[in-house]
Amino acid sequence: MRVVRWPGALLVFVVMSALAGLLVTVAVTPAVAVVGEGASGAAAFFEDLPSYLDIQTPQQVSTVYAKQGGNEVPIASFYAENRTNVKADEIADSLKQAAIDTEDPRFHDEGGIDVVGTLRATIADALHKGVQGGSSITQQYVKNVLVQQCEQLTGKDAAATKAKVSACYDKAAGQSKARKLQEIKYAIAVDKKYSKDEVLTGYLNIVGLGGRVYGAEAGAEYYFGVHAKDLSVVQSATLVAILNNPSNLRIDQPDDKQNGQANGYRLTKIRRDYVIRRMLAHHAISKADAAADIATPIQPKITATANGCSTAAAQYDAGYFCDYVRAQVLQDPAFGATSAQRIATLDTQGLRIHTSLDLDLQATAQHALSTFVPTTMAGVDAGGANVTVEPGTGRIVSMVQNTDYTQSDAPAPGVTAVNYNADQAFGSSTGFPTGSTYKVFTLADWLANGHTLSESVGTTEHLFQQSEFRNSCEGVGTAPWPVANAEQVPSSMTVLAATVESINTAFGSMAKQLDLCGIQKTAESMGIHQADGSKPGSNPSSVLGTNPLSPIDLAEAYAGFANGGVTCTPTTIDSVTTASGKTITPTPSTCTRGVSAEVAGTVDYALQGVLNAGGTAATANPGDSVPKFAKTGTTDGDQQNWLVASTTKYTNATWVGNVQGHVRLANWSFLQGTTGYSAKFGVSKQMMTYLDGTYSGGALPAPDPAMVGYAANRSATANSSSTGWQGQGTQGQGQAAQGQGAQGQGQGQSTQGQTAQQGGQAPAAPAPGGAGGQ
């Protein structure tokens, strides 16, 4: 038999009733402080509670934008809570009325608290019937605001942060009288500060509606595929039903046995019909309309907002670019001091991230790459990538690869999360050896040390003694370094001809006259680092491109040469604002001088011949008048193949090669009659044709006549004819232009400068990699 202790219960009842009386007075006449003698202690406690509630913008969806046809287009979303704040006039009146009629019919008349509900709950609590409801809409709003503040707590110590969040939740939503009193105090203060319309709008923007869906706009879009302003009475009643118990009444789980499609979402319909009856009782709808609404089945039209880069991948072939943007945000202290804070900023602050991506160019790039490089191939793990950056800004305007993007850690064939264009820190790629595209740094160092393009260098040495090289950074090896050219060349050539025809032995001879450390530092000054973030190697074989680099890194360096020797770090973000209108300034691209303007201009001058007849990229030349330069690169056995081309307005880098393995690609058939070696010419020609027509380019930096040498007495700023290049390059020996026998998209292109050996065996090298190629 239960014994009721009436005196104690009666005392609590009296105290709580007195306090309730106080609340009535404060709620009705907030300016008057009335305290009854019988409740002075409780009233004093209440008066000591904080009254200021910092209402911040709730968590919202961050959106990434790109440009298409001159317009900003959303391509991706990131969020912890799927919410889009809307104004009062962007919410249907039916939803507002449904919420008021069901949750708080006295909303417009009360002073922040539902006095009748509070008295009812107070009496029930005093009689030990547990903590009851009775919360006004304002109180519910306050509770949601406090919970939101808990969810935004971060810290370096995960365990400590978890405990801090848990304690915050107890304080914000725990079942205690003290918590309820604090909520009431806040609600009264909020009612004084904000209008009823502002409170109701804030409430409808913050409430949970199941899973990660929060607020009227996201709920309307997710459950019914409409905006909040376009909700019908039935849809409005359904959302108000869901907010009563989001976990159990959500309508996006059709297989749920208790509340699923098979039983017409029975539990939600019961609550929805109750909402409709409350609207009828308060004369918001007619009896006939109520009957028709109740007879209407629940019919969700689930329209999910993708979280992450899946939309960018599916609709714009921009998944890898989107992933790079995310990586840039998560590594930039402008978005937060710690990794956890940066993640929270991206997922909760409703960022509007405007990027450098040109979707029209992106579509062209994907088409060009997919035309020649398949997604998968039996017997070889072949990859392809193409990236375009702007000289002088570092802005990445396109980024594609041959595979499909995934956010999964378990990729399928032709699908990967690894970004072949990016470094390890931004895309998990370890990079690829670049072959002869790396020769540009030996050429730049050659010119910076007083040499010229007109000097002759030997080409007959094929076994270099490492002891003959100088390296002030580190020691050199002792084993001989074998270097070969695929075709016969003259016994000596000018540096200009050796560059145009990409002759390995000539660059070996040049490196012997330089400091290998100097070549390394020249590369570093132009932004070069290995894909894992380490500095490039400086052994003899590095001269021919054994360092594994990313296409973005190489494009950055070549863009620096196009920009008069000033290189700019790559970036994808133009501007960022938060949902509250605050501007976040990302860490900008850093532009630094890598080589002198004279060296840069002379390098550009030399590389123009690569696109002319006799040059290794002649078949990729689009044949227009836009000034440009280029360089090809091929590693041992054609395992990795590169082509970088640049004007003053764009730099475009193409890579085609082995992702894993060491398959010789020169004889491996790709699309459009090309091979793994020649596919790059087709891709690059399509890209240059489009880019020349859209981004174009001005006059390239002028070469230094003294660095050119024999060209000092003529205009060195114009593109030289192929005859001029060949005549000077061969020292008048009548050497036939090598590499002119290319068919189709570079198929059949001769591979002078490669180190391929008979039988497909790469030569043993004293350092990683081996000699580079064309």
C-alpha cells in the first residue's frame, strides 16, 4: 500500500504554485516584479537565473558554387544538419497555423510561457507524476537553441569534448525542475526581445524533423519536394506531426513495420489527423476541408539533399574538384584553429563557397580525356588526368580524370576516391614520375648560370659516371648512370635543339656542367615538391624526371614560367560567406618569384619549338595564332606520359600512365586509334583548341637575347619557324627533324629521348627511377 506524504507534497505544491503565480504576473506584466511572501525563496532563486540567451544562427547547409555560362551554379553541399533558414514570408501560413493550433494555441496572447500549461505541469510535478509537458512554442524554441549550442562545441581533446557536450545536453534538455525554470526565464526574456513572428519563424527554422533534416524549408524539400512556402495543409500538418516525435514519426523509412509504407505510415497519420482536428477546432480550416484532409493518405516524395561531393560528380564530373575544395577548407586555419573546428565550420555555418571552377571548361576537359583514355582496361591499371590553372593567380579552373569519383574507401574498378591531379595531402595520390617535363628546371638553371641556348653540348655519352657530377646538397652515388636515346642524334647539338627534340644525353651533359643541388633548388623555387610533400630528389637521374609529382604541381611551375618567373600556389576558392553574412577570407594564393624574368622568357622561347614541326608535341599543335609553349615527358618504357602546354592565360597539364604496375604503354591500344603513349597528344590538342578560343593568351615574356645567343640579332619574341629551329639545332648538319612521322593523334610518334631498352627492360640506375624520356 502506497503511503502519501501529504505535508511534503502540499509544501511543494504551495511553493510551486506561488512560483507559478509569479510567472503569471511576470508573463502578463513583465515590468512588474511581484513576489509573494510564501514563495520568496523560490522567487529569489528564479530571479538569480540568467535571462540573456545568445540566439545565434542555427546550423545550416554549406554550398559550393562553380561558374557555368557566367552564372553561379551550386554543385555540392556539406552539412551536419540539413537546414536552410528562410524568412517568415517564405513559410506557408498553413504550417504556421498548424504549429500554433497544435503546439501552443495561446501563443499570440502569452508572455513567452503557456501559463495554463505551466500550472498543469506544476501540479502534476508536485504530486510526483513526473516532469510534465506544457512548454510554449517560445520555450521549445529556447530548448532547441540551447541544444544547438551544445552541438557546436568543439575541442582538441575528443574525450573531454564528448563529456562537455553530454553535460551541455543535460543542462539544455535534461528532466529537472532547475532546467525547466531556466528555460522559462529564457523564454520570458526572448518574448520581450523578439516579436511573435520572429519567434515562430525561428522555431520553424530550428526544429528537428527526423534524421539530419531540420527546419521547415529542408523538411518541405526532403519529404515533399517543395519549398516551405508551397506546402499544402496536409503537408503542413504532416510536418507538425513529425516534429512531435521526429525519431518515430519520420516518413522516410518505408520498410518500418510500425510506421512504414505498408500501413500508410500509421503512427504519423494518427498524429497528423490530430493536427488537422486542432486546426479545425481553432477555425483554421473548414469541416469539409478537414474531412478531405484526413481522408488523404500520407504520400512522401523523398528528395534528399546530397551531403558531400556526389552531386558534383554525378551532374558535373567535378567530384574530384569538389573534394579538393573540401581538403583546402579543412587545411586552412582561416576556417578554424583546429581540424575539428574547420569541420564544424564547413558542416554547420551555411558557407557559400564560390570557387574557381569553370563548368564549361570542365565539361570540355572531361570529354577530351574520355575520348582517348578509357575508364578501365583489362590487363593494365591505366589512369589519365587533366588540369588547367591560371598563370598569375594559381586558380584551378578545371580538373578531371578518367575514373568516376566515389566517397567510399572501397572503390570498384574504374571508381576511386584518389585524385590523380592532386598531391597526397589534397587527394591521397603519391604522384607520378614526370619524365622530360622536368628538364625545364635544368634548362632554367643552365640559363641562370650564364649559359645560352646556342651552346653546343655532347650527345654521345651513354654511361655517365656519377662521380663527375657535382651536388652541394648531398653526395652522389658511385655506380655508372646509363642514359639512352631511342633514335640516333648528332654527336653534338645546341641546347635549343636538344630541348625541342628532348634529347636525354644532351641534358645529362648539361647537368654535368651544373650543380645538381642548384637544379633541385630551381625546381623548388618554382613550387615543385614531391607529391608526398617532401623536396624533390637531386640525384643525376632526377634531371630526366624521376621525382613523383602531381599534375597540379607541375602545372603550377609551368604557369610560373608563363608568368615571367613568378609562380602562384594553387587554389580553388575565390570567396566565402557564412549564413549570417560574415566574410571568411581563405588563405590566398602565394605568388613568389622563382626565376628571373629573363630566364623565364628564354625558357618560354625555347619551349615554343616543342609545338612546331620537329618538336615532340607537334601533333598536338592546334595550329592557331595564340602564342604558347609546351613540353612532353615520357618515362622508361612509356610507363608515364605527360604533356604540359601554356599561354599567358592558361596552363594545361595532361598525364596518362600506370596508376600501379609497370606496363609499357607505347604499344598498348587506347581509344581513337591511339596508344598509352600518344593519347596525350589528342587530349592536349582538344584542350588547347578550346582554351585558345576562350582563355586565349597574349605575347609571351620576351627572351633575353644574351641567353639565346645566336638569336641576339633578330626578333626573339616571335615564334620561330620550324626550319629555323632545326637549322640552328643541328649545327648545319642537315639532321632530319625527328618525330615528324606521327599519325592520327600522335600514333606512331617516334620516341627519341626515351630510355626504353631492347626487350622492354629499363636500364639499371644508381638512383630511383632511371633516365627520363621524351
